[in-house]
Amino acid sequence: MEKIKWGIIGCGDVTEVKSGPAFNKVPNSSLVAVMRRDELKAADYAERHHVPKWYSNAVDLINDPEVNAIYIATPPLQHEEYTIQSLAAGKPVYVEKPMALNSDAAKRMADAAELYNVKLSVAHYRREQPLFLKIKALLDARAIGDIRFVDLKMLQPRQTGLIAKSEHNWRLDPNIAGGGLFHDLAPHQLDLMIYFFGNPVKAYGISLNQATEKGVDDLVTGHILFEKGIVLNGTWCFTVAKDDNKDICEIFGERGKISFPMFGHQIKITIDGIEEIINFEPLQHVEQPMIEKVVSYFLGQTENPCSGPEAIKTMKLLDGLTQKD
């Protein structure tokens, strides 16, 4: 392939700004087809985004000879089915996070990529954003010395602004999403911790429903030990008061700490008592840096920015922290 010609399966809200337009903005990439089960919405999306073709059936898009790569942006329930169908058709896949409903489904997807010898990347796109690349560079340079532990808090009111709005709040349906908002937002955070600190050695947590009508977990607490001897303490609650809204990750080292939000644009670094603040410009399309890397990977120019086996580590953490006795 000299150019990646994308087809999107599931051109819903998340693709409007976060990802969809970026496929036409990175080098050697273009968006040629989209699919949504609602024909009117599929046609409307194609018209508004100047996409040549639209479908209401995923198989028709997968079998379109002009489409040579698939981006799957459906709710997690359909990730496994559409990924394996696309891989079987010989078309590389870029699939949204969380990779699947659970780690078993994710493993079947990774196994299919190996079986069919077709490339698979997972959209843990914060790995390629400038803010998190800067944090990775600081950690690799041991800017705050040896890391002691990480404290992560994601506290949100019931009507959080961190998720894309949709007609049906499928994120609160475990049969579609795998869990509640923890399964939608925590993959960003947990994947970054793996990216920063390596493989998890063990993890345990407490998860329960305190106030969500649909009965999904709205409070999760967890502890993760990474192979480098670094411990993460995490708290996720999605029913706090508006004034208690918090999004912060603090990495403590022997010489200071690095503090940052997962959904913000600023890093605060304290080394030997001296504080520095680094601000970053918001990205117009948050997935664009990752999509550029995926395109290069599909064209054989670089390594996989987030492989199936790598993403399975995050899925196992999601499963483990919310496992019931």
C-alpha cells in the first residue's frame, strides 16, 4: 500500500471531531467510506464530512475494494466481531478503546491478527499526545529521581462533560460497554501507567454501585504494583458533587513530583522544591497524532504504537479491578 484508504465502522459522536476529520489530515491517508446502521445518519455524516461513500451494513464496507484499512468506533460490544471480520478480509484495523468488552474478547482479537497476519492497533491515543510524551521523557530522564508511587483520582459528577454525548447512554449498559464510566474513561489512565511504568505485576480493587440507576459500578478503588516496584493508588467515582470534580494524577519521586490531569493541558513539575508549569495547546483532533503513527505503521514505516497484546494488559486491569468475589 502507498496510501491508507479508511473505512469507518460506527461514525457516531466520537468521530465527529476527536478522530474522523484527522483521517484526511495526516500524510498518506484519506477517509473514503463510513458505516452506520441508521441509513439517514450515515448519509448525513458522509455529506457533512465530504466522504465519498456510506453504508448501513458493516460487511459491505469491509468488502469495499477501495477500502484498505478499517477504523472501528462502535461501542465495545461490536469491537470483537467487526475486528475479526476485517482481519479475515485482510484489512488492518485501528479499533477504539476499550479494546473489547473484556480481556478474553480482546485476546481473541489479538489472536485473529496473528492468525491472519494482518496488522491491529488500539486507540490508546494519549501515548502520542505532546503532553504525555513530555511526561514520558521526564520519567525516562529521571527528572524527579526514582519513582516511589502514583496517586490518581478521577472524581466526576453524574453529568460529566468528559464523554461524548449520545442519544442512548450506552456507556452505562455493561452488556454494551463492559461496565460503567470506569470502563470508558479509566482505559486512558491505565494504559498510560503501563506506557510509563511497564507491566503490571498484580492488581486488586473494590468496585460497587452506590447511586447509578442502571446498577453499574460508579465507584472503583484500586492498587496496582508495576514490575519496577512502583505502586499506583487509584480512585474513580462518578457520582460526587459538582464542586468535588477532580482529575489529577500525581507521580511522586525521591526529588519531587509530576502532577497532571488526564483531560487537561498542563503539567506541574516540582523538583527539590522548585516548581515549573508547562502548558500545552489543546489539540483540534485529539486522535490525530496517534492516527498519523498508525498510518505509518500500516505502511510499514514504523513500529506499532499500541498493539493488541499491549492493550490486553489494560483490559486485564479493568477486569481485575472490577472483579466481584
